[in-house]
Amino acid sequence: MQEERHGKDLNPVNKIENIIIVGGGSAGWMTAATLLSQFPDKKITLVESPNILTIGVGESTVGGGQSGFSGITSWLNMLEIKDDFMPHADAIYKLSIAFKDFYYKDSETFHYPFGKPYLHNNKTQNMNDWYLKKIRYPEILVTDYVDSLYPAMALVNQNKSLFTDNFSRDHGRTELEKRYSENEVQLYSQYSYQFDATKFGIWLKDHFCKKKYNKKFKHILAEVKDTPLNEDGIEHLLLDTGQKLKADLFIDCTGFKSILMSKFKIPFESLDKIIPNTHAWATKIPYINKEKQIVNYTNCTAIGNGWVWEIPLWSRMGAGYVFSDKFISHEDALKEFKKELTKKGYTDLEELEYRLIPMRCGIQSQLWIKNTCAIGLSAGFIEPLHSNGLHSTHEFLFNLVRTLAPGRINQWDRQCFTANCRHDFKKFAALVGLTYTLSHRDDTEYWREIQNRSWPPLLESEVSWGYGTAFYEKMIIGEFNSIGAFPCVAAGMHWPPLDVHTLKYRDHMWEFDKNYDYYITQLENRKARWNKQVKDFPSPYQYLKKHVYK
């Protein structure tokens, strides 16, 4: 009896050696690439339907340094993927996200750049110096906040390219690149990418998974017809070919359909309390002038019933309208979308193809049940604002790798995976939600409903990190200690942690100390220095043409 106990695995779902991924697209192929690279001894199979189109509009990613968030570059580094994927994915570099008209209609545009703010030689190593400047000079625009704190804004404002390590190292650097390789803009700027998610998935399939790991990897084109359950979870996959596939772990990458996770009938937690939108129209627009239209940021413009994105890729522009069908019909939303594109100067709009995408905004209450877990849209989705679609995929994959690393798992491991993924997800959801919460638009019923909402996340533990931190840093301590996206959004939405009344009431500083003039001057000087450092840099189009698409 003792020999049998040690010779037989009494709980087969605890040992993970054979993994089957169901679903292709960016989520499926990112999952396959991750597991093949990190666990080359495991058996990895991907089952993909030959008849299902992928969503394929997740064209924009986020960089690192966003309030503790990792970026797409962290995932690429883990897999040792260099920028040579870019020509295959229509990719360009991205330094920031721009928000227009979110504070109120016809309000100024503000950015949040990737990376950490430049705090060198600041008096107290915090970001309140700029708010003292704003109090002293209230006429300055809120865009001055990021211009004064983030060196990358010199590149964004002048439409110049960041010289990246990957290409400058691999292809040789010009004298100009050598001269500026150690300047502050280069050292303190972080980047991500804008690319065609469908093409990126195809590159991972052909050039990474199949080319590098052909002997270890199996790709099956077939429909999953049934997924019978047993006490361990999914017993097997029954394919339309009649084949039955068994695995130690099944990974659901089937998008919003969640064909594996749905078998367990677990509750799905909606984000409708903080995310107002339900659908998106998406299209692809040819360039008129690539030199001018290829910029190194994603543009987001709030309009009547939602917001419009513009994402430049190498060969074309991606555009979409995220809206709520509670306030406008699908047909009228498309008309509103076309009207906004016309306003932006795009032509021949009736010749374009438009795709309506229903969005399921929320997250599964459990992300790993018995022998099945979820990655990508099948796990959860916030909405496209702040470019978070692929972010959840690579962050969940990192959590999966950490969980699988010891070789065996138990229920505690599964629950920790779920808890960690949900924490990352809810934290990002709070950032997206706060962009609506801080808005003062009231020009349509859509925006008035947002204005009049009661915001329960302050009382909900899983979201309170984002909302609670925003509340505490402004209302209680009067200083933003967090870095990344939120302080940039707060500045752009006129929600300062410090104001003249606080100075009078708490700090008795209504008469500014003369020393503050020095720090305000310092902000101006370094902004001028950064602009000078990049004035001879090439445009994003010229840099990409020379180094990536030559």
C-alpha cells in the first residue's frame, strides 16, 4: 500500500506536463510562445478553428512604468524577442497616449507618456513642484505637466523618433545617434508598440512557435465539438475530426465565447459600474501623408456617446469608436463615427469597411478551475481605453509561468493565480474608470449619466486600490506619490492634489517662498534642454523607413 501511494500520482491535475491551448489569435499564440520558450520540456499543443476570425483590433500596447504595470516590452524580453518582428506586424514605436475633450467638450489635449517622471535634482523628489508652478501661473496649460516631467514629450511634441537599443545596436549607429545615445531623453523615455494584432499572432505562429520549437509543438486546425467534464475538470476535447485530446491543463483562448470556461458555469463579474461602454465600430484607413500621420502616440478623442481612437501603423491607420448602445443605436453610432472622422480630415469614408464588435467588459470570478484556466478575452476585458487589451494577456501569462514553475500545483496555487490576475486587472480597470469619473462633460445624455453616477468602487476592496489611492493622495495627503498613468490623467482632468486653498489652510504658504522660483525655473530649463536634445532627431516615419522597413 505504501509503495502504491509513492508510485502513483493520486491527484493527476497537480502535475502539469501536457498542455493544450484552445484558440489562436494574439492570445493563443502569445500563450503558445510563452510556454514553449519558458518550458521547452513540456508538451504544448494549440487547437485552432479554421473558421473563426480573430478580433484583431488590439493594435496599441502600453509601456512599462505605469503605476507598477509592466509593459509589452517586459514580455518580449522574457521571450528574448527582438524588434525584428516589427516589419511582419506593421509595427511602429509608441511613446504616449493622447486624450482630447475628455475633461469637457473642446477642452485641451493631454498626454501620459510611458516610463517614470524625471525627478533628478528636484527639491523633495516628488511631483508637486509643477502644481506650485500652476498655482503661481494659472494660465499655463495642463499639457505642461508632462512636458515638464517626462523627457519623452520632447519627442512627442516635435514628432521625433526615439533611437531604440535593438536597432541601433544591430544595425550600427550614425554619429547623430552616438551623440545623443546618452542624453536624458534617451535614458528616461520608455516605449511600447502599435501593431496589427492579427499579423503579430501570425508571426508568432510561423516565425517563433513553429520555426524554433517545431519538434516540441503541435498545431491542430479543427473545431472543438464537445468538452465533457469529470471530477478533474475537462475530461477531453472532442474534435470534429473525431479525435479526442487529453491534457493536464487546458487553456481557454477562445475570446468572448469562452467555450472551455463556460462549461463550469462560474459567475462573470461585469465592470458596468465603472465602464460605460458596450460596443465598438472599427475600421482601417489608408494614409494620405505617412510622414505627418505616423506619430508615436495613440490619439483618443471623446465625442457625444463615447470616444474615438486613432492608431497609426506602418501601412495604414486603425480607427474605432467605443460607445454605449444604451444611449445610441448601432446605426447612429456609425454615422457619428464617420462624422468625427470627416471632422478629422479623413476622406472616402463610404469606401471603407466597418466592423461592429460587441464588448464583454468584466472578468471571470475564477480564472483557473481544476484543469482549466483562461487567458485573453476569455478571462476578461476592460475596454480599449488606455490600450489594455494585450496588457491583460501578457500579465496573466507572466502569472501563469510563475505558477507553473515548480512543476506541480494545488488548489492554493490556482487561487493565487486567480487572485493575482484579478488584482492586476482591477487595478487597470480602476485607471480606465477614473478617466470617466474625473470627466466634467455634460453635453449629451451619455456624459450626463456618467456625471451623475454614484461611484461604488471606493467601497469595493478589489477596485479600491485605484480609486482609494486617488482619493487618499489628493484629499488626505495632498500629494501624488504614485507614478505613471494616474497622475498624468489627474493633471489633464484638472484634479490637482495641491491648490491655493490647501496652501493657505494647511501649509500657511500663500506667500510663496522665494526658493520655489528656483524650482519653477528648473522645470522650464530642463524642458528647453530636452527639446534641444532631440531637435535633430528624425521623424518616426524616417527612422522606421531607415531601420525597420528599409
